[in-house]
Amino acid sequence: MSKILITDDEAYISTQLKERLTMMGHEVVGRASSGESSIEMAKNLCPDLVLMDIVMPGKLDGIAAAEIIKKEQDIPVLFMTGYADDQLIERAKQVEPYGYILKPFQEKEIKASIEIALHKKEMERLLYKSEKKYRELVNNIPGVVFTGYKNWSIDFIDNKIEALTGHTMKDFNSRKLKWLDIIFKDDIEPMQKIFTKALKSDKTYIREYRITSKNGEKNWLQQRARIICDSQGEILSVTGILFDISNLKRMEKEKEKLEARLQQVQRMESIGTLAGGVAHEFNNILAIIIPNTELAIDDVPDRSLAKECLDEIRSASLRASNVVQQMLSFAHKDLTERQPVKLAPIIKDCLRLVQTSIPGTIEISQDLSCEFDTVLADPTRISQVIMNLCPNAAQAMSEHGGVLKVTLKNVEVENQDEELDVKPGRYVKLTVSDTGHGIQPEIIDRIFDPYFTTKEVGKGTGMGLSVVHGIVKNCRGTITVHSEPGKGSVFEVLLPVIEAETKQKVKEPEALPTGSERILFVDDEQSLVKVVRRILERLGYEVETKTNPDEALDLFRSGPDRFDLVITDMTMPQMTGKRLVKEILNIRADMPIILCTGFHEKISEENAGELGIKALVFKPFAARDFSITVRNVLDEK
Ligand SMILES: Nc1ncnc2c1ncn2[C@@H]1O[C@H](COP(=O)(O)OP(=O)(O)OP(=O)(O)O)[C@@H](O)[C@H]1O
Ligand SMILES: [Mg+2]
């Protein structure tokens, strides 16, 4: 049973109609006699259907009233009229009525029209419900649903597209804008390849590409879609979902960067091991050449050709020793003494030197005012850092000039920084930047490699930055570089700050100190034993030597008081220096001992103290340093 509102100005017709409708089983909830009253009653009675006469007295005729009822309440209206001129029908059509019955009407006709109208309304309701369900589904999917055509035009796209691209659904639906218009040009070809491949297989594909949003932002999208074809295989449309994967891509990039950095660190480690090995071999050879040459120089007449030759050998060997030092620095095996040093004064001195060697077109700007600049380092190594970074910067600006800027600043590292590989704490940041030609991205990962250079043969060895890298690492710091080709480079060195007073270096006396004490020297290298014996004997000492530590121990045991000092090598095939030291101290606890080590033997001054060793000597040693250490240890007794 449906509730019906009758609207007709003729009471006779409306009465008759009511009777008939009631007989048909409907409920007539009201009878209006004008457009205005029909609107009012529809509002109050909420009928399922309004039967509406068109021509009625009053301001609103049936069509005008139907329009309002439809708009305000969406109740279906069925027109009934005695007039059927074209103009009227045309106007009536505009309100999309559910039917149109001409008076006088047959009962069958009314019955059918009412049923059709009510059925139509029910269909509309169901359609609306189902549409609502799918609209909600589309709206809740965390992606943008679309249907498009092979020519890149879009048929349907959901309104989340605006958040994704800045363009509205309307922009695409009106075909003003094609999807192709916002895609990165470089990505189009690969996208087409994926499409063609999908067409030949199961017609589904996933592709990732970049688009430019309305505000110019670049976004990464992932498109998952299916190609719909007709029975002949002709493409009808493409349907799918678009996802914003910009964050994912950003994270992937970060990960790649971290991995590249890790790889670089690993590569540097392995090159370091190799360089360290070579340096070790070389070091042992120099340990024999240098002191022997020094001894020979003392023995030949001053103005002889032999003296000149020996001087040449000596200076060449010292140069070789420098190269070894560089390699050791790079391999982090540098055992030069670290002490608290203030950075600012050292950097200032270096910059004065740099100033004299660079063209006038390069301006140096410095800001070294920083509260904490004391670090644990070897001052000469700090100079080396500056004297490598600044000339590199100057060379990059040699053609067009520019500004070389050196600054010091304190920074706090709060959390362990994985990328920088530094522990939390207070650091001083040394920045050396230039406005030169910059570094190409293809080579930036290699600039810290030893012997990597882009300079002409003879202009650079490529060791500069690798040495800097080693020095910085040795000081538990880090070095990073940022560069934009054509705009310049920025090198940043972070060094941990220490809170300690800087100590003044003691001046060394000029003449070699002598003595007459008895010394036992142990080293498995025959040539080194020979040269050390010569040096010590020349200084007045009584020397006994052994190339086998077991024999040395036997000798010592047979008369522990025969010696005033024992000097032993660290690494020997039969017994390590550490063991020998322990055995000797077991026999005579107050025996002064000096330990000689190469760079690779991990032992520090603190360690040495714990072992009961009085001093450490690093190979290759010059006669001067060696004799001073011997004298100091003997005097300490
Ligand atoms: N400030 C900079 N601007 C541009 N390129 C640089 C800069 N610093 C270093 N480079 C690049 O890194 C390479 C390696 O530098 P590194 O200091 O290790 O060696 P080098 O300067 O070539 O030679 P050496 O320092 O031994 O004389 C350089 O050849 C250059 O290509
Ligand atoms: Mg250099």
C-alpha cells in the first residue's frame, strides 16, 4: 500500500480519484487544491507519490510546485492534465516527472502509471544505495582509483587525485588535462614498455614513475592496473589504482646513500690494510738504511765525495720515510704522539703560509673564534690537514679566483650519528670551503683514495686527502665533503674536543747524550742489531746483542746485574717482546727496559707502562731520538 497525495483544483475530480485509488489499495493521505498547498502537505504528510494537476489557479502551477517538491523532498511526481500542448509537455519534462497521464483517464492507465512511478522510484533508491556503497569503497581505498584510455585520457578518477597531484577530478574528466601531461618525460618510454609487455601476458602491470604536481612538486607514483580488452583483443580501457610512494622512494635513497658510505668505509679499510702492509715492509728496510747512513756520515771526511753521496742517501731515505709516514697515516697506524693541542693558533699559522702561495684573485676569509678548540692530536698532523685542504681549495679556484673560507665552530653531537660514524659529545668543526669548480658526483666517492688525483702528471700525487682522512680518523674524528659542480666544495672535519691544558714541547738538546752503562740489545734482524751496536758503542756504552730472545733470556738469567738497560724488539719469531719483558722482570723487577716497535704492533704508552716498560721507540728511529731515549731511561733509574 502506497501513500498518495492528490493535487487538483477541481474537487469533483479529486474525490473520484480518491475513491478509485482507495479501491486499488492505496492510501490517499491528503488532497491539495493548489500548488502552494501541495508543497505544504507534501512536507507534512511525506507521501510516496504526488499526483499533480498542471493547470491550477494561484501563483504556482503544477509544474512549478513539482519542481519544489522534487528539490526539497525528492518525492516522485506524476502529472495529470487535460492539456497536452507541446510547450507544456516540454516544461513538464524539465522536472523529470515519473509519468504523465492525460485526462480523462482510464482506471487501468492510472493503475499502471502509479505502479511504474513507484517501481522507478524504488529502482532509483536501490541504485543510489549501491552507488553510495561503491563511492565509500573508492573513498576509503588508500590510493586513487581510475579508469583511462589508451590515448592517456581519463574517464574516471576519484577525488583523492587532488591531494596527489593538485589537479582536480574535473580537470581530468573534462579532458582538459591528460595524464601524460604531468608525467616526467624520461619515464614515459619505460612505462610504455611495461604496458606492451602486460598486453602480451596477463594484462596486469605495476609501474613506478614520477609526476609533477600542480605546485611544481615532484612525486613518485606506483600504478597497479589492468588492461580491459574486447573479445577481439582491442583495448577498451585501463583500470587501476595509483599510490603515492614518494616517502618510500626517499627512504630507499637514504638507504642507498648509507650503503654507499658503508662500502666506501670498507674499501678505505681494505686499502688501508694493504698500504699498511707495504709501509711495514718498507719501514723495516729504512730502519736499517737510515741509522747506517748516519753512522757512515760521521765516519767520512767532511768535504769528501763519499760524504756528499751519503748525505744524498740520507735525505732520500728521509723522504722515503715521509712517504711511509703518509701511508701509515692513511692506514690509521700512525703512532706519532698525540697531545692536547689548540687548533686556532695552528690553523692561523698555516693560513699565513697558504696566503703567500696563492694567487691574489683568491680571498681568504677566516673565523676561528670558537670556545673549545683543544683536541688530542699531533700538531704537525693538524698542520698537514690544513696544508692539504687549503691548497686543494686554492687549486680548484686557480682559474677564476674566489673565496677560501676556513671556520671553526663547536657542535654537540647528541645521538650516535650512524652516517657520520661519531659518538655523542662535544666536537669542534673545521670547515674549509671554496667557490671553485667543485667535484663531479662520479668521482666524489673516490677522492679520499690514496693516489686518486684528477691533476696532471707531476701536479698532484693524490695522497693529500687520503692522508687527511687517516689523520682525522686517528684523532677519532670524521671528515665529510659536499660539493656542487661549478659552485664549489665544502670539507667538514669533526674532531672530539678535550678539556685539558695544552702542554709545551720541551726543547731537545743539541749534542747526542753519551754514557758508559751496559746495555743488552735484542732484535731478530741481524742488520739492525749491527747498526744499533755501532751507534751505542760510539756513544760510549758497553753493548751485548742477541738475535734470539731465548738466548738473550739465558744470558740475562746468568747474571741479571751485568746490565743497566735492556732494549728489545716487539715481534720476534721465537718469543714476543712482551713475553721477554715479563720474564726479565720476573728475574729482576727493577730492570729498565725499552721496547722497539713497528707501527703495526698495537701498543700505546699507557700499555707500555702497565707492562713495566720504561719507554717505547718507534721504528725507523733516528740516532738522535734513540740516544736521547736511552739516556733518559738510564737517568730515571
Ligand atoms: N676543494 C676541491 N675542489 C675540487 N676538487 C677537489 C677539491 N679537493 C680535492 N679535490 C679532488 O680530489 C682529488 C684528490 O685530492 P688529493 O688532495 O687527495 O690529491 P691531489 O690534490 O690531486 O694531489 P696532492 O694533494 O697529492 O697534491 C683531486 O685531484 C681533485 O680532483
Ligand atoms: Mg691535494
